[in-house]
Amino acid sequence: MSATPVAPPLQRIATAREQGLVGCECCGLVSQLQQPMARRLPRCPRCAYVLHPRKPQSLQRTAAYLLAAVVFYVPANVLPVMATVSFLGTDEHTILGGIHELWLSGSWELAVIVFIASIAVPILKIAALALLSYTAHRQSLWRQRDRAGLYRLIETVGHWSMLDVFVVVILVGMVRFGSFASVAPEAGLLAFGAVVIATMLASASFDPRLTWPDSVRNG
């Protein structure tokens, strides 16, 4: 009988952090750090940006920005974002009310775009970043590649985050202006902008390298 071949054991792969390699967050240059100095932070030799093996307090800052986004999300969708003033009186408009009016008027495509940009995307982005932060905090090994792909998707969507601001433009366009009319911003617009900024800061604060904790030995 022939012996069953035995698979060789997996070799441990040294991480870049263990080899002293650090990538600059500003210009992307990879540098090899020497022995750390007590009173001097290492800096990138190309752009002089401070080098960190991991983003300082990444999870704490991400959680703080996510909490701020959740706090501002409710008034952003409940309070009016603008008010139209004319000789007929003052009419206030919320994002949800605008979506409803667009749908009733037959502009279903615009209603769907506004709903995705102002309601669905912020909720999904907050939920995805919360999931990434929680699993990174637990040093979970669950579906690491999928989580890395989820972060790349968030980064891709993040380039279009300011698209939400154009929701107000769409709401303005659906108003029938008379001869004498004016538009005034309301508190909901400020809260809406705060949600966009907070989610962008949360995404920028999260360190995707935390998806791969130091406990992983085989890459």
C-alpha cells in the first residue's frame, strides 16, 4: 500500500508591521522604520507626514462619527430642509415630503433617486461601517475578504456622498414659483449636511488594516 501524502504545514508569513514597514497615509510611500525614538515621531522621507503602523484611535473616532451621524439623521429627515415664502403664505418641505410629492406627481424616477440618495445610502453606509468597526474591535476572522470588499464599496460610494446635497435642488425644482416667491433654508438642511460630513469622516477614520488582526498567521 502506498503512503498517503501529507500536506506540508503552512508557513508563517511575516506581516509588514513585524518587518517595520509602514505606508504613508498621505503620499503612499512605504518606509522601513528603524528603532523608534523616545521623543521623536517617525516621518515620511518624501512628504514629512507622521507615520503610523495603524491609524491612531481608529475605532474610537469611527464610532464617535457614526454616533453623530445617527443623531443628526433623524432631524435631517423630519425637520423641513427649506421653506418657500410667497404672497400665499409659507410652505415648508421635508425630504420625505418631497419624495411623497414626487411619487404622487408621477415623477417616479426622481422619487427613487431622492430616496436612494437621502434615505437608503446613509442608512446602509452607517450600518456597514458599524459592522466593520464591531468585527474589527472583536478581532473577528469572519469573512475577512468580504469585509475588505465592503470597505472598498463604501469608499467608492463615498466619492458620491455629496450627491445627497442635490436632493435640495430637486426639491426646489418641483416647487411652482409664482411671481413673488423666495426660498429659505431650514434646520433640516443643516442636519442633512451634518449627516453627510459625519459619514465621510467615519469612513476616513476607519483603518481597513484592522480587518486583518495580528493574530492571523498565514496571511
